[in-house]
Amino acid sequence: MIQTENLTFQYKKSEQVFNFPDISIDKKENLLVLGKSGIGKTTFLHLLAGLLKPVNGKVLINKVNLNALKINKLDAFRGENIGFVFQKKHAIQSLNVLENLEARLFFSKKSINKIAIEDLLEQLDLLELKKSKISDLSEGQLQRLGIALSVIHNPQVILADEPTSSLDDENCKIVIELLKNQAAITNANLIVITHDQRIKSYFQNTITL
């Protein structure tokens, strides 16, 4: 379960104060957060991940208040429980596809199960590329690898930042369905933030910032 209460954030005292709506999402529920550029969508997602600390309010994941955790505890909690699909690709260039997933598990303090990794790669049509260098992957393959990296450690929450903004209609549909399917498989909450109105029909729960 994810809950937020009275969240506000300000980058500098002289800048705009962002006020965010309260949300409450039960286990296995998904949420789409829509809004135009500059409205604070990515800020909201970073608050949910504990990457930013709010000026006021709190973020609760399974009743754990992220803002009350010390930095080392927060890092450990995030590594084990949150999967993040970034706008920019965050794969480690010096590692191949398989090694990137093994590293994600290592840093999450999860055991490395090569069968589970290969099953996931097969679901995402990446199995034949497991030994490939990151620089050899296409944009679509990098997008799917980003999804794999966000779910391989079975997180409770998957957060996706504009995952379809640069995709055509066909690949937009593929990516959203992959994210929803992976969240369902791992019983995770999926939260997508975007300005992309095309994906609104894929979500029952939607808020607009």
C-alpha cells in the first residue's frame, strides 16, 4: 500500500512551492499521474521514491514512513522495495545485459537466480541479447531492459517516469502492457507519471496535477 499525506516541496526558498494531492493505493493497484511539463510530475515521483525529502507531509509504503528513515535505512529500503524506470537509460555501460541484472540483484541484496533472470529476459524478448553490450542495443531494447532492471528484484512499487514520451503508438502500447504485466506478476503497485494522454485508457486510477 502507498499513501501520501499533505506533501509539499520547494527546491529553493525563492522558487515555486509544489503541493501534491493525497493518494492511497491498495496492494496490486496501479495509478497514472498526468500533467503538463513543469507541473512537478517528476518531483512527485522522486518524493514517492524517497529521492527527495518533502518540506511537509509524508510518504508511506506498507506503513513505513520513508521520511522518518535515516539515509542508510532509506537506501536499503529503496533498493529492496522500489523499482524505478527512468526517462534516461541507467544501464551500466561496462556490463552486458545479464551482468546489469545480476548487479541490480546484488545491490538490492537479493540472491542471483539465473533461471529467473532468463525467464524475465524471455518475457521481454531480450533473452538472445543477454551477452550483448549496452551500446549495441536499440532504443526499444534499452527501454525493455529498463523495465527488467526495475522489476528483477521483485519490488513492492514500480515507478515509471515518462516511459512512453518518445515512442510511437505501437511501442507505446507494448511498453505500457509490459509494465502492467510485470507489476501483476510481482504483485507490485505501478505508478506512471506522464503528459502522454495516449495511455489514459490503460489505467482505472488517474489523477491530474
